[in-house]
Amino acid sequence: MGSVHLIRHGQASFGSDDYDQLSPVGMQQSTALGMSWEASGWAPTAAVAGSMKRHAQTAIAAIDACGQGDGYDIDDGWNEYDHLAIANAHDPAARSKDAKEFQRHLNAALDAWIAGEGEHAETYRHFVDRVMTSFGKGVADAGSGQSIAVFTSGGPIAIVASHLLTGDASAFQRINDVMLNAAVTTVIVGSTGPRLLALNESTHLPRDLVTYR
């Protein structure tokens, strides 16, 4: 039996000029993940990351702290949807809000995006399809005894988890809203296909490093 471990990136830099950078807290979260792997004697047999900076920074910090591994491959199918563009298209003032208010605006914007409203560089349907294609590659790579670490974002993890739980993307928003930074969602892969084993596991994080945004 193999496994795929979907890791949300550490906390990004909300409110800064470049969101796509880990915050100091995000770096600590990513290092804590790798240290927990090292302490338990576990390491992934292979790793892949989306092409965003926050994915790379999380992967490097965790793998370095673990002390094992030969780097990671890149698959941009694991990239997050463009949440800033989606929010801005719905409300040009969204980025001026604080984190909680921005999240409310983003959820409304996501509802419209999912419904196919407005013009966007990437449709919701395309987002779902590319994530599930990349997940299929991860499942194929997770042969007997293989542990694949995937460094990605909350949206792709929520899409995969929704499909495993419901057979479609209908639970995407509800799962996406509660994804923790640097949390791990584990999928086991056996003769019956992929099955969700653990969602949003974060026991490697001290309480003061648990964040949603």
C-alpha cells in the first residue's frame, strides 16, 4: 500500500506586496513539519510541489529540517486558483480589507466563479480538472511502500478531499474554509484505489503556530 501526503503551504504574506512568500510564521510551520518527520524517523520517498514560491519555500524548509530526501519535482497542476484576481473581479476593494473581511469577500467571489459568472483567466472547471489530473499522477506514483509528499495549497487539497468523500467537488468550499497552514492530508492507495485517511492533520504544530490564513 502506498500513500500520498497533501501538504498545505505555510502561512503566506497576506497584506504585503507579494502574497506568494512565506511569512516568518510560515517558515516556522514548515520547519516544524520537517522536524516532526525527522523525530519520527519518517520521510517521503518522493516529493512534488506546485510552481508557486510558497510551495517551494515550504518544501525546502520541510525537507531540509527532515534531513532526508533528494529535493522535489515541480507540477504546476498543484497550483492554487488565483484568489486575488477572483476576489478583485468580484469587488475591486477586497484587498483593502482585513483578513477576516477579505475571506468573506473571497467566499462570495468563489461562489460566483464556481457558478461560471464573470471573465477569468482560469475557469473553475479547468481548475478542478487540472488538480484531479495531478492527483491521478500522484496516485499512480504511490506504488507499494511509496510515500509521495505533495506541497500545494488549500484549494487543491479541498478539491481532492471533496472528490474522495463525495465523489465530486460539492464539498470544496466547506473543506477549503478550514484548511490549516502546513497541515497534512493523507490519502492511502491500495487495490481499491485512493481513500482519505486523515484530513488537515496538524499535531506537529505548537498551538501558537496554528493558523488558517
